[in-house]
Amino acid sequence: MPFEQAGIYMIKEVFYMEEQLKQLEQEALAKIEAAANLKELNDVRVAYLGKKGPITDLLKGMGKLSAEERPKMGALVNTVRENVTAVLETKATVLEEAAIAEKLASESIDVTLPGRAIKVGNRHPLTRVIEEIEDLFVGMGYEIAEGPEVEKDYYNFEALNLPKGHPARDMQDSFYISEEILLRTHTSPVQARTMEAKKGESIRIICPGKVFRRDNDDATHSHQFMQIEGLVIGENIRMSDLKGTLDTLAKKMFGADREIRLRPSFFPFTEPSVEMDISCFKCGGAGCNVCKGTGWIEILGAGMVHPNVLEMAGYDPKKVSGFAFGIGAERIAMLKYGVDDIRHFYTSDTRFLSQFERTEA
Ligand code: PHE
């Protein structure tokens, strides 16, 4: 082939390849634009840039070109390839972001849904009884006093007119830790401590707390239980004040039509001492199973503070007087709620405890 002819042929070839390239580029860009997802986009990549794609074919055809045209054509092919690759990558990013956004939207959690209710506990029946009694007395100007559960023999017994070897100590069989230290058998030591601390001032306190006595546990006995004791000291405190106070307590806890009666009793720390009964809240006094046919229910012990107790704490029994009373919280709760076994209070059986739940609408 003469040189000129060959040259013309060459020019034609180059022109033809350029045209083809532009067309391929336009096609590829249009398909990239149209790709709806990453899979379709990848198909476009394989189709146009892959080893078996038309651009690779074109490169293979460059053998026909002159040494002069070849690098120009090569550069052109690379530019097209780079351009297509760049547009492809941009589109890939757009599609990836769209895919993530779609996934997030489909998996999103509706945080406006109301949560599942968490079951909350309720107040223990003993706590309820104690707080009710506390509220009553706080309303009458009493203070709440607390003291140690591990107590000195002195405050638990001696300061309460129960010297060592006193036979009445047998009424409160005790857990001794040493000769001088024991688990308190009643909350009266808090009264002895308060009297000592107040140094002759008048007193109006209520002492709730745990107490311990050696006992064989059964339906009505427990080696640990709760007491609430009260103490009032001042000038001219009389038995009638005690009676009025206990009457208020009985009516508050068991109903406004309750009557009380006081029977003589004995406690070493009070003189005179009494036992208080209330008229039966179930039968009103006629006799039933709750009051064992008597019409009366025994509730608590009380009395006028013994002069020895006042004196030991630094009070002058000729100038001041006082009264004290002691209630078992379990006994009150058992009567009030009809509980037949004291052990229910301590075993944390939720079937028992949930009976005292209060539901709120
Ligand atoms: N402390 C006495 C007891 O536990 C109860 C009581 C208190 C009696 C106060 C009289 C006065 O048995």
C-alpha cells in the first residue's frame, strides 16, 4: 500500500476509533445515570470497563495504528476510562448512601411507643402499720427516736429498773453477745437513752424498731419482731393522759367506735402497769372467733413510769411524772389485716405481699 493511501486509511481508522470511544462514553454515562441500584451499576462497570468490554477491545485494536497515533489514542482511551470510572464511583457513593438510608428507615424504632410497665414493689404491711402509728403521734407533737439494736445490758434492763438477777428478766429471754451486751429485747432502751440525754427536760417520743427474744418460731411467735413504744415525761402527766392517748390510738387503728379497757398488769419499769384491750372490731363485743368469745382483744402494755426509772435518768419523781406504752407491730398488723401466721411477714412471699398492693388508675 502506498504511503499516502496508508496515511488516509490511518486517519480514517483514528477518526473511527475516536467516534466509537465518544459513543461508548455517552452510552456508559447514560447507563450509569439510569442504574437504580448497586447491582445494576456493577453490571455497567463490567460491561464497559471489564476485560471483555468494548474499551478493552478498542485498546486491542490499536495495533493497527501508526506509532505516532498510538500514544495519542492510548491517552484518549485512558481519559475516557478515567472519566467513566469517576462518574461510576460518584454514582456508587450516591447509591450506597441511599441503600443505608433505606435500611435505617426500614429498621427504625418508634420511640414514641409507650414502654412496658416496670413492676414496682409496695410498702410492707409492717411498715404501713408503723408509719400509720408514727403519723398519728407526730401529729400530736411527738418526736421519733431510734437507738441501737445491739444494746448494753444497762439500757435494756438496769436503767429500766431490772437489775442483774431480777426475776422479771425471764419475761424477755435474751440473745447475749457478752455479759454486758445483748440484742435489745424491747425498744424501751431508747427511752432510757433519751431520758439520759434530755437531762430533766420534758419528753414526748415514739420509738419504732426491731427487737429480739429467744423464742421458738411458730404461727404467733418470732425471735425477731417490731415494736413501737411511746414515752411522755413532764409535769402533771397523769394516768388519764395515758388513757386518752391509748383511746386515740385504738380508734385510729381499729375504728372510731372502738372502746378500750385497762386491766392491771406488771412491768418493772412502770407503776401502776396496765394491759390495754379494745372492744372487738369484728363482733363489736358480742363474742366471736377473733376475740375468742370475750368481746375484747388484748393490744398492748403500758403504765406510769416507775419512780426508780425517772431517778436513774436524773429526773425528780416528785416534780415530774410520765407514762409509757409498748405495742407489737406484728400483732396490730395481724389483727388489722387478718393475717393468720406471723411468719408471713418475714418470708417475702410475693403472693402474700402483693395482697397489700395499692393500684393506681
Ligand atoms: N417494753 C415492754 C415489753 O416489751 C412493753 C411496755 C412498754 C410496757 C412500756 C409498759 C410500758 O414488753
